[in-house]
Amino acid sequence: MKTKIIITGEKVHEVGYRPFLMGVAESLELERFFADNTFEDGKEAVYVLLDCSEEKIKTFREIINSKLPENAIVNKVVEEEYKGTVMKTENYYRYLTAMQLSKIAIYWGKMAGEIE
């Protein structure tokens, strides 16, 4: 079963939401998972794609509705049908790691420039 979950709020970017979601996906042993930052109606949003059993989607939903990353402020969680493909979780892990390393390099460059 495939589904798309959209999490919108005052603060869902730059709070570790994608690594948090990745941890939930890993804990449930999801084979296919993807999450990325976006904007919905001018507000920060994170969209999540899942391709797994209905039971695992239900459990994933329960977890993300009961726990948040520290400093996250969520206003709405919406779920809708999804028909596209979903990346393998192990491939998403590599993608997320590359994105996080890119952020570190950018911030390090800014900090190094300020120190000089």
C-alpha cells in the first residue's frame, strides 16, 4: 500500500524532522520510504512517501502523531493516496546523509568566514 503524508507547521524545517522520520521508518523496518522538505500554502512542510503494509502505515501514523522532533511546531498532518514509486529505505538513508553533509559543509564555510 502506498500513501503520502504531509506535515505542515510553523516549524518543521531545520529541526531534524527528516532524520526523525527516518528513525521511525527504520524502527518499523519499512522497505520503501522517502521524506523531503517543501512548502504548502506558504508554510513549512515535510512530505513523506511510504510503500508498505497497511498495518505499518497505521503504526507509522500513530508514532508521528504522538511524537515530534524537539523544537518542531506542527499544525496539520494530512494523508492522501499516492500512486508513484517510493525509494528503497536504504537508498533514502544515503540520500539523506548526503543532504545533511552538504548542510554541514555550507554552515562550516559560513562559520570559517566569520572567524577569519
